[in-house]
Amino acid sequence: MITELHHFIEDHPRLLVLTGAGISTASGIPDYRDENGAWKQQQPMTFAEFSGSHDARQRYWARSALGWPRFVQAQPNEAHQALAELESHGYVDTLITQNVDQLHRQAGHENVIDLHGRLHEVVCLDCQAVIPRQQLQQALLRANPALTGVSVRHAPDGDALLEDFDFASMVIPRCADCGGVLKPNVVFFGENVPRARVERSLDALQQADALLVIGSSLQVYSGFRFVRGAAEQGKPVASINLGQTRADELFQLQLREPCGPVLTSLLHGLVN
């Protein structure tokens, strides 16, 4: 199957790549779904919950404050490195990632579209000011000494499973510019991807010869739309993912294997 994927890439020089949470698990960032596409834990907080409830924001930021240190320490793994190398040798044209961890950029990948935003930033919902997430982290810990020393189980995207904590006591810093509500600069479940970002991604698909999906179950429409769009345009789609996906019947080629070893082997075959 590696040989078939090798030919797939060589035959389609303008390759669009779409990545999901499965590419970052080897970096220590948990993913959301199991190999059957079911939630591994409870469904993440929605945008409506976060924006509409102070109690929900207290829960979110308490958990995020404890999950952030491990998340921000994650490093690119061999899959990220291999894709960056494939881009540098001209085998990858554009990469769209559903991940918010910035690991593609840290690996040296240049033409990246962060479809769901960047967890390393925080945005004000009122005045749209953007600040570094690390800056807010320091403010959260100063305002909430009870968080110090609390142990948690880590969850996807810098979240943490936190029990037996007085969430009502959680103090959330406000925007320094306008006093507004601060939110991670990422697309929550139930929130729309910014239109300009979608259009840029669809333009990349229009220009591509083929689509390669890596580490995504495609259960979320924001990713699935690109596979459906490729199929409608008559463009072949290949997938590297351990489990089943929402688009299995649309793939010309499917490898149910860990993406890191596959991409590393592919890189060696194409470049050497």
C-alpha cells in the first residue's frame, strides 16, 4: 500500500493535504474519537455554551489552565516532520489542518491553513483584540491560586478532566482593552469557520490535483466538505487513518495504519 501511495503522490504534483487530530497523538495530544468514530469522552463544550454562560466559561478556563502546560510543551512528531520535508521537496502544495496545536508550523511547514484557528491565541469577543494564550495563562494562575498543584487527566486540545473543584470560585480575567469576554482563538464545536478561511481552503482544493487526508475521521463537516468537494470535482482522494471515517466510500486509496511511520517511509521512497 505504501507503493500505491507513493505513486498517488507522484501522479498528482499539486497535492492538497488535510490533517486531523490523529496526526498529533504521537506528540502527546489526545484525540477526540476512537477507531469507530465515537467520542472517547464527553463531547467538547460548544460555542453556544461558552458564549452564553459565565458558569461554562469558569469550567472551561479552570480546565484549560491545567491542561495548557502539557499542550504547549508538545513537539512535532515524525509525521509533522515528514510532511514539512515533503513540502520542501515540492510534493505538497497546500496543507489544511483541523488541529489548533501549531505543530505543522513548528516542524517548518510553510503553506498551512489553520482551519480551526490557533490555541496559542486568545481573542476578545467584544473588541476582537488578540493576545498570546501564555499571557492569559499567567493571569489565570495569579487570579486562581487554588489551581496550583491540582492533578488532572489530559484531554484533547489543551483541555483537562477536572473533578472535585469549586468552579464557582474561578476568576476569569477580562479583556485589558475593553473589559470584554475572552475566548480561545479557535473554532468551537457549533461555531462557523470564518468565511475567508473556508474560501482560501476551497481555492486550494480547486487548484489541487488530488487530496490526501491524514489522521482525521472526518466526522466534523468542516473537514468532510473537502473530501466531498474533491469527489464532486472528480479529484482522487487518499487517506491515512487508523480507524473508519465518514468518507470511506469516497477514497481511491485508504491506509489504516499509523500516519508517522507511513509518512516517514513515503518520504524516504520519494526523496532518496
